Amino acid sequence: MKGIGVVGAIFLAVILLGLFFVATTYTMTGKLPFMQVVPAPAETPQIQIQPPACDPQATVRPELRFAIRNPLNTSGVEYLTTTARIYSGDYSTSDSIPGSAFKGTLAGLSTGLQPRGSGFACDCGQIYTIVLPAADDTVTSKVFTMKCERNDNTIEVTTPEQAELIFNVYDEMDKAYVYEYQDSSAGTWSPAGSVWYSTTSNSTGKTIGQDGYYIYTISTKTNATAAVDRQYTDQRLYLAFDIAQSNDWQEPSITSPGVTITRVDCPTKIANLGYEYCYDITKDGKPLILEDSQVDFKIEQHAIAGVDPDDNVVIGFFTSGWYVSTIDAGAKLGVSKDDGAKTLVFSNMSIELDFV
């Protein structure tokens, strides 16, 4: 070849041969020869040390804080100042908490949560059962659990305030309201302890007659005039009748729209008050809530065969709740307390029907 000489020709031949080798290798393997992927140097892992979620050595010890709200207040947020009792362990499915589990108290605040550092100091990992005890004509009771799993454990719980009931009685046979003994007109709402006579008099009772019967409706609700945003029912609701000892009346028949009425054994305290027939009152599988909306119970009572009934009938509503044991620091659920007198947790809401 002219112009490039022998050395140039050799150099050009080497280049062409190299290109041929590369092309042939790529055609056969799909890869270029002598190429390597060099990995980037591994990054040094960054280790971050996080403080424990629940640190007993923290400047402010781990604690439980809670706000207690009245859910019936629709005009604003109303926090309650109930003093809660705190027990170590989970007793949420029990109806009795031993005094040995008692750890202390913590009062709710009208402003909501207790300030940080003013809650209940808790042990990391421990579950606590918290009892809001019942207070007659003040507040219903509640039980809930909290776990000490962070330095600051907070919750908002709801429990309604509690109130007494008022009543009205309607005679389904005369199609008229019944007089209560203090009222000058029939159909007036009256408190528990009232005595009801007839549709024509506030002093002379109803006459039934031999082998007779009586159909009437008792209406009840909380006294919204005395206290708003409250309910009577706490845990369970019972309806009880004191009629059998007179040997005048058969067991009553009771109905209420949408309500399930189940005959049960009377709790000891209710039986000791003279009631023979007791009924568990529920709606949709839960205790029927008696509040400021009227609830009607239609009742039919028949005289015992051959009897002209003239003995009065007493009808009472009872509700159970959580209370502080009088024996130790424990808490219990019941209609009555464990003191010697078996004091009712909530007052009996009863009325009396007069017969002649």
C-alpha cells in the first residue's frame, strides 16, 4: 500500500481484526467482550438510636390520662369530674375487681385531659382497669382498660349523667288518663313514689270486679325539667311488680314497641323489697335506655279466678351499676351494694296503683 508503509498496514490490519472480533462476539453472545460492571462502593449503614416508646427513666414518668365526657350533651362539650379508681390487670369481662388490685385514683377534669405530669404514673407494659363508680342521681358508671405502652397514654371516654324518672298512667279501657293523688287534673307527669287512682278521682281507686282485669299503659322518661342531658339506665334495667302476695292478681303481661321483656329471677335486694315478678328490659340486645324520650309499657293484669282484686299494685324500675366495695378497695357490679343493708346503687323508681 502506498503512503502508509508496512508498519501502517500492519496497524490498520490489527484494528480491522479487532473490530471483526468485537462484532462477531456481540453477534453470537449479545455482549461486548472484556466489559465488566463495577459495583459502586457499599454505603455505610446509618444507625439511628430511638428512645423507647415507654421509658421509665424519662424526665416525666409514663402515665395514663383520660377525659370523661357526657355524650348526651348536644349543646356543647361537657366533661365530668368523676373520680376514677385504677386497678392493675384486665378485669373488663368480670363483675368484681379485688381490692388487692387497687392502685390509686385520678379525678376527671371539667376541662378535659389532665395536664402532662398530672396523670396516673403507670408501669410500662401493664394493663389497667379503670372504674368510674356510679353516683345516684348524678352519673352512670363505666369500666374501661388502658395499657401503659407509651410515655403519654391518653383516651377520651363517655359516660352519661344520671337522673330519676317521672311517670304517667293511661287507662286503656276507659281511654283516659289516670289521676295521681296530688294532681287536680289527670295526665300530669309525676315523680317516683306517686300513687295513681282512677280516671275520675285523685282519691278513689279503680274498681275491677270479680274475675276482672285491667289494661293500662305506664309512660316514663327522665325529668328534663330538673336535669337535662341525662338518663336513668346504667348497666342493666329491671321492671318489677309487687302483686303476688295479695293473692289477688295473676302474673302481668307486658309489651313495649321494639323492646324485649324477659322474665328473670329477682335480684336479692329487689325480692327483699317485696317484688315477686322481675323482667330484664332490653332493646337490640342491650339494656333499654330510659332518657328524656317517653317510653310506654302496656300492661294487662287479670284477677285470680273468683277474686275481686282490691289490693294495690306496686311497679318499680331498677338499674344496676359499678360501685366501690364497702368490704375492701375493690369494685363490684350490682343492683345493690355489699354493705349490711344492701343499699341500692341507684334509687328505686316506683309507682303504686290503687284499687278498691
